[in-house]
Amino acid sequence: MKRLPPDKRNKLVLVLAGTAGLIGMVYFLLISPQKEENQKLGAAEATDRARFQQITQTIKQAAATSDRVAEISQLLARAEDDAATGDVFAWTYDTIRQFKTPHKVDITSIGQPVPSDVDLIGNSPYKQIKFQILGSGYYHDIGKFIADLENKFPHMRVTGLVIDTSGGPDVQGEKLSFRMEIAALVKPNA
């Protein structure tokens, strides 16, 4: 540049400065906004890709979830098979009489079931009946009767138990008289 005359040198410097300014303007006005837009699109694409993978995973699990729902529905139906339905007094009487047969307790009275809302568990679709059983038996036999009752019928609970040693006219020897209150779930839409 030293060999160029000052007039040409000044023109060349102006051309170079103008070119640099023009390149800077193109970068800041065109390239930089496009670069920011590309970054936003890349982030949106990553979000959409993650969402797509989640939806794909959910679709893959849909069949397994459907099978699990069917399995749980069958388990619930089997569990509800021996729940109270229809005429709850007849169900109560028949169920307790059939259940009592192999046990060594004497049941003298099965009370009238009283329907109510469920108080054993909250927010339940089931209704509940409560009834009393009066009877007598040896201490061990009464305990076995209660344990077997709650194990065989998971929808029943002994909510009150009174064991009396004084007995009554029907109670003899070392036998004890008992009174228990039982709460049982009633199958919905029955």
C-alpha cells in the first residue's frame, strides 16, 4: 500500500471500510436474527421430540395397561362374589349359618342388618350393613370363629365384641357368651 498513490490508497481504505461495514450490517441485521430463530426452532424440536417419545411410550404401554385393568377387574369381581347383594337379611342369615357349620360355637341370634354409608373406608362406592350376632362357645373356639370369619370374608369386619362370663340359661360350664357387631360391604348397584 505504500507504493500506491495517496488518492488510490484512500479509495481502497474507504472500499475496505465500506465492505467491512456492509458485512457487519448483513451479520447483525440478517444472520444474527436467523441464528436466534434457528436456536428457538432447535429447542422447540427437542421439546416436540421428547413429547413424541413420551406419547410413543404411552402407546406401547397401552396394551399392557389394558391387560392390567382387565386383570384387576377380574380380581375385583371375584372379591365381590361373596359380598352382600339383593335381600341383605337373607344373605346375612344364610352366610352366617353356612359359615358357622364347621365351627364349635352356638349362634343363638342373628340380628337384622342395618344399611348405612361406609364408615370403614372413606370415599367408597360401596354401602355397608351392620348386624349383631349373639352366641356362646369356648374362648378358643370364639377366637377361631372370628379369625376365620375375617379371613374368609375380607369385606367383613368385627367392629364390636363383648364376651361375658356370666352366661345365661343356654350357656353351661366354661362356655362364654358373646355379642359381636359385624360390618359388611354391600355390592354396589345390587
